[in-house]
Amino acid sequence: MSNELSDKVAIVTGGASGIGRASVETFLAEGARVVIADINRELGESVAAELGPDALFKHTDVADSEQLADLVAFTVESFGGLHVMFNNAGIPTAMRGNFLDDDFADFDRIMAVDLLGVIRGTQHAARHMAANGGGSIINTTSIGGVQGGTGEFAYRAAKAGVIHFTKCAAIDLGRYNVRVNTIAPGAIPTPILGTATAHLPDSDSAVRQLRAVMKSIRPLDREGSPTDIAHAAVYLASERSAYVTGTVLPVDGGITAGLAGNAMAAIEQEQLA
């Protein structure tokens, strides 16, 4: 590591597991001090204790604006400032195979966490940053917000909202030297897919099948990891991206570039063999 984030203070929401935890660990390795914000108090406290004095935990439900305000205040009080806000916390909707069968029972909670939580997290962090020389705000969207697809309709709508909001916030906050960008993960193995299929009789089997589908459409012949997202977050948090704002950075093995598979190559191979 090269201390890309030396002397910086960061918040990572959803920081106790998955992409969040990988980002916390990578930020720390790059020299930052980090507040882990998560709704899972037991896990968050355990992770912070494991990672040492430069990591603190703050119990936070990002759907609650007051808790987000308290999170920023806690960070500034504890570490003396805030330079990076990674609005990463998110929850899935139950995946349905047919739009006509979706009752949208979880719509309000999905929007409160995945979209409004990002909006409010950006606002509370930017209020401090704007008065203190600027900073970097990173929002987690999804390739499901970049391109259409079936299933997870509320989730996809929320993640698409994150993209458009990020661009709007980048325009508005540029005058304060506050940069706002978003990362679009794709086909990253985290617990979120199991949660999205938990309503099925055999969730584990469904997850394996979905992973196989992702593998078949991914141009890069390897599975991504939470650390791949963390490395992208370090870039957007660091001075290497000082002239980058309002962008959507897919980290998806090429899925949004186009689906893998070359039918003509397969035909040629068969006929010319």
C-alpha cells in the first residue's frame, strides 16, 4: 500500500460486512482513519475492535436523517474532520421472477435506505466539507441501476436514482470543492444476494444458479470481490481523482460493456474443426 489516504478521515456506511468492510480495511491500509457506520451493532463493534484504534464504530440507520447527522458529528469530534464519505449501505428487495407478482411490500424501506439514505448522507457530509475546504463523496449504486433487467424492481429504481442524484449533487457541490461520484458494482459475492432470495424454499441453490448466470455473461473470466470495489473507492477518495466528479464507475468485469459470448466464433469452431 502507498498511503494514498494518509491524514484523511472517512466514513463507510454499511461498513461492518461485504463491500463496506473491505473498504474500511483498505482505507485503513492506505493511511486513513475510519468510522464504521452500520445498523448491526454487535458486528460493527467487533470489526472496529479487531481493526484497531484508527477504526471506530457508530451505530447508524441510514434511513434516519438525525442518525446520519450524529454520525458526521461523531466523526468530526473523534478524528477532527471528515474528508471522505462512502455512502455504501444498502439492502436488497426480494427477487421476483415476474413483475406481475411483486407486491412492493418493501418499497418504502428500500427507498429509505438505498436512495434517501444516500441523499441525506451526502447532504450531511457535504455541509461539513463545504465549510472545511472540500472532500470526496462516494455513493454505491449497482449495475442494476445502469441497465435494465428483470427482478428487484424497487432496488433497480433506487439504484438508478442514486446515479442521477450523484450527477446532480456533483454539479451543485462543485463550487465547494466537494466531489461526488458513484461506483456500480456487478457480480460481487456478498450476503446481499442470499437476502434477496431468502423467500425461496432453497435460497442457497438459487444463489448458486444466479452466480452461474453472472459468470456466463461476464467478459472477464474471474469473479469480482469486495476488495475490487474497495480499490475503486480508494481511487475516488484520493487526490488521484481530484478532477473527477459526477461519474459512474462500473466495477463489474465488463458486464455493462456488453454480454459475453461470441456465437460466430462458436459456429466457426464447430464447422472448421
